[in-house]
Amino acid sequence: MFDTLTERLQGVFKKLSGQARISDATLKESLREVRMALLEADVHVGVVKELVAAVREKAAGEEVAKSLTPGQQVIKIVREELERLLGQGEAGDLNLSGKPPTVILMVGLQGSGKTTTTAKLGSWLKKNGRYPYLVPADIYRPAAIEQLVKVATQAGLRVYEHDGSEKPLAIARAGLLEARRSGFDTVLIDTAGRLHIDDTLMDELRGLKEALEPREILFVADSMTGQDAVRSAGEFHKALEITGAVLTKLDGDARGGAALSVRHVTGVPIKFVGVGEKVSDLEKFHPDRMVSRILGMGDVLSLIEKAEEAVDEEQARDLEKKLAKNQFTLQDFRNQLKMLKKMGPLSNVVSMMPGMGHVKESDIDPKATVRVVAIIDSMTPRERQYPQLLNASRKRRIARGSGRNVPEINRLLKQFAQMKRMMKSVKSMAKKGRKGKLPFGFPGR
């Protein structure tokens, strides 16, 4: 996520961190590099000008000049200004007040991921105690109705099914009536998109807005389209007064231009971001956490939240007991890898870890955990518990069963032994009252 921008900004900050004092020439050069990094990341030129001007003004103040670490002060100012541009302090929560069912209108161009995002948001609402009902109102795109029905059904959500013969407004009204009859408290309307903005599309959406009186009008944008997404957001806001934005495919966005520009252009908050293909891969947008990830500083709070969702409490307690007795086995290692997979794409998890901002998506092999699990699954229960039993003959058998090779098995056993030693040393340091850093290790290529 934002690999290119993160790499460029970290290079600038590395130079600043080593400065005993910040001269006008150094500040000017650093801000020029920040400006170039943002422009290359396809950030809106207005955003870049505003950010650089604000940083220049604050960095020239007495507080920075008198600071013992002026380089770090400048970095702090850049961070604060990025958070402000992304809407720090604004309410990014959904407005679900009023008499139920609350209507949420999902709008956007064709191909932005609107239908999938409708199902993802429905799943998020359900997980947070709401009873959502999904209404497919896109009668123009082939199989759009079937797509929403399929994805939503897999997520355990109810959908208003119809044959697509009615007009979108009639469908939406009938779906809302059915939701009211059945006791649902939230209705998500998946509207039609177009390959480009046109008057027919906007007139149809205005009609839906007037008739349904939605509490939220969420513009769904593909973050990888950069300034195209930003321009579209501006047009939709002008016509409909959108209440928020949802950015999809953020996990594959190496630049970050849309994320840093949409709020500036529309004035409305980014409320959610899509970070993967699974229906659970939708996250609430937090400006401070996003800036931390952009600057390569990690996002511990989101990492903890994801871990809490993925971890089974009983398994966690059992694992804690095993670690205390140094009884961590290959079976436990396998279970941890499976848990890690539940937390989403590995590149996304790594980007949340402090100090891992230098790791690019291309450095991570997403299939590595699959291969390791296959190797462990090809072992007998006794071999998983006592890996010292694995002689040459057993390793050849495991290699055949997992479709891997013996060197890979040896590498896994070496990694596992290192992990056990590391866990033992961490436990030892904890007993002595010392604080130690727990490194995160992932299977390599």
C-alpha cells in the first residue's frame, strides 16, 4: 500500500533526521522533494500546494529553530498536516439516526467496485449489530443483480431479489417497503454506474435521492485510478451532495493520490477503505492511522483490532500456557499461520507493523504461508510435536506429500527452531523485568 510514496518520503525524512539544524536551504530542498513525491503519487496539485505551504510556514517558526531535534520537528509537522488534509478530528461515522430503516445510497462509476463494496458494508454493519437489507438497483450492467445476490448470500446477508424488469426507482421503493415489513433497520441501495458521468445517470440518482431521502450517499471510487477518481468524486458531490467516500483496492494502490485528494476536493470524509477481495476486507478510515502507514510508521491499533477479530480466545489461552512451558509445536505454528491468513493480505498486515515500512509488496510472497501449511499438514501428529524425529527418509516422504522439496523442509525447521529460541529469550527477559522487542518472522520465498 502506497509503496512508492512511502519510499520517497522515508528518503526525505532520513536526510532530515540526521540534521543538527535545519537551514533554509535544507528545508527548501526537503520540501521540494516532498512536493515531487506527492505529485508523482498523483496527488491533486491543490493538495500539494496547500500541504507544502503549511509545512513551510510552521517549519520556519521559533519552536523548530530552538528544538534539539529540528529534523524530527519538521517530520512531525508534515505528519500533522497530512492528517489534517485527510480529515483528522472529523466525524467519519455513518449517520444511522432517525426512524428505521435507514437508507444508504451507494453511487459511483462502473468498475469502481460498488457492488462488492455494498456487500462488504452490509457485512460490516451486521458485524456491528445492525440488520442490513441489500437492494440491487443496477438493471443496466449484465449480471449486476446476480453478483450482489451471490456475494451477499455468501456473507449471510438478505437481498431483495427481482428480475430487473422494473425501473431503478420502483425497485428501490419495493425493496425499502420489504425491508420495513421484515424489520430490517438499514437498507443499502446498489445503484447503477456508467463508464463515464452523464446527465441520464445523474438524473436517475437525483430521483432516487428525492424519493428515498437517504441518510448517507456514499461515493465508491477505485483508488488506483488516481485523479480520475478525484474528478469523479467532485462531479458526484456537485450533483448529489455526497456524505462520504469509500476507496476500494487500497491494498494495490502504490501511489496514494486518490486517498490524499478526495477529501480536499469534496470536503466530505473518507469513511471506509477496501483492502482486499474478501467480504470482510473493509476497514473504517482513520486519518492518523493512514498517515502512519504512508510514512512507514505502522498502524498498531488496526493490527490489534484485526488480530482480535481473527484470534479464538480459547486457542489464545492454550497457546499462552504452551509458551510458558516452552511446549510450542509445529501444529501451533501452523495454527498461527492460519490465523494470520484470516487477518487479510500479508502485505497489508506487514504495512501495519512499526519499522516495516521499507518492506515492499514485491518483497512478500503471499503463497509462502500456504506452502508452509502444506508441509506441516503432510507430517504425522507425532512429527509435528517432535520435529527431531524428522530424518532423511521422513523428510522425503513429507516432500512428496506436500509437493515441495527437502531443502524447503529444512529451511522451515530452521525457522521454527529460531522462533522457539526467540520465544524462550523473550520469556526470560520478561521474567527479569527487561523490555525486549518481539520481532515478527514470516516464512520467506
